Amino acid sequence: MSAQGLKKGRLAGIVGNHEAEILANWVGEQTAVKGRRGASLNESELRAQCEAFLRAFRESLNGAASTDVESNEWRAVRGMLDELSRARAAKGFSSSEMAFFVMSLKRPLFGLLREIGGDAQSLADTTWEATEILDRMALFTTEVYQKAREEIIARQQEEMLELSTPVVTLWKGILALPMIGTLDSARTQTMMESLLQTILDTGSSIAIIDITGVPTVDTLTAQHLLKTVTAARLMGAECILSGIRPQIAQTIVHLGLDLGGMITKASLADAFAVALERTGRTIVRVRTGPGRESTATAIGMDPPA
């Protein structure tokens, strides 16, 4: 319907002629509702956002031939709502709070339509047009909000993956990759990239992969570990697998898993001792005082990197 109604420009004219009044009432609607984040926004910032939106809304109404907010004529309004929805999603607003930004414009606009009056048919057509446009805009903001939240969650998951697979330099030429939790394809990929990059940056020749914090080892987990070991070997680094508990050892035997001749140790300390030996170092006890002893690297004395 609406194509003919919008061509007549009645709604655009009303918004243009009463923009200041609509703006004041609209801002008041948003700040009056308790419990919403919009009520806690800086009023000058909120007013600026509403003013910019009303300007774009009026300009789109002047050029639009329909209430289809997906059409090219509504591009500026969609751009504003897209930017605003993403910004508010990042600040922790809910989807309903974002939709309320648009829906709260109804009361000031409809109240003005009743005051202006006119014949019943014209008033009904204009009210319906405004309702259809604002409802579609509210749906649009919800869709953008959901996409923005999904992007934020995906980014946070990537950051958590990076944090959950730290590569630690134990000594010059010796790296450790302590793993905690279940291994899946995405986490393994992040783990492999982090390990290989650190091997490249440090020129390390030994990488200890510690699975003390991995609850279970199955065929898929073993495949992930072997891929990481193979990639590290291609980079010139030997891998030692530590954290082999009795339950995990039994599982590996039961599943008939081949760990590719990898050196395995029960603890990270045992693996570190092997790594020192492989790099031409050993641990000896050095007496530092009466009745006191400390441990130091005596052969191949290199400081920790």
C-alpha cells in the first residue's frame, strides 16, 4: 500500500515539519524507561544519535516509494542502524533494548499524527505506513545485533583458544606446550600454529607437549597430537610427550595407538630432564652453604631464555 502513500510524502512532511518536537519526545521516551541501558546513556550522546537517525529517516522517506526498508532508498537508515546496533552490542545491550531504540519512536510519531488529524482514511494509511516501516527497522536491528554478537563470541573464542595454548620457553632451545581440557580440530590448529611460530622465532630444537591437563586421550586426540608432532619435526624440532598417567597409558594400549616413536614421560619434570640431556646439558647438585643444597645446570650452562 504504501507505495502510493509514500509517494504523496505525507509522512515525510510530518517528520520534517515537526522534527524538533518528535526528537524531544523520542529522547524522553528512552530516558524515562527504568532498567534499560538506554536510560543510562549520556543524554547528549543519545540525542545526537536520535537526531542523526531522524535526519536519515526523513531523507529516506522523501525518496522512498515503498515501506521496504531493504530497498536502496533506505540504505542510509540501514547503515546507521547497522553501526548503532554493532556499537551497542559491544557495550552489552540486549537485542530487545536495541529494538526499543526504534520502537520507542512510535509513541511520539503516532501522538503527533493524532494531533494533526485529517480524514480517517489518510490518518489510517499514514499510521499503517509508519507502523510497517518502524516494525521492519526493529527486525533489521535485531538481525544485525545477532550477527554482531555472534562475531563477538567467535572472536572471544579465538582469543580463549590462544590463551589456552600458551607456548612457554623453559630454557634456551627448549619449549613447553602445556595443554588443559579437551582437544578438538579448531584448538589443535591454533595450538599447532602457536607452537610452530614459536619454534621459528626462537630456533628451539626441543618441544615438550604436556598433556597432564587433558582428561582423556582417544583416537582423535592422538591424531591431533601426531599432526602437531609431525609439523614440529618438519620445522626441525623434536617433540617429547609428557603427562602420561596410568589411565591414559592403558587407553593408548587398548586403542592400539601408535605415537610415532615419540619420547613419552610421566611428568613435565622428567621430560625437561630428557630435553636438557638432548641439548648437551645435565643437572647436578651444587652446595651453596652448610646443610643447604640447590640445583643448577652444570654442563652446557646456558641461562633460561
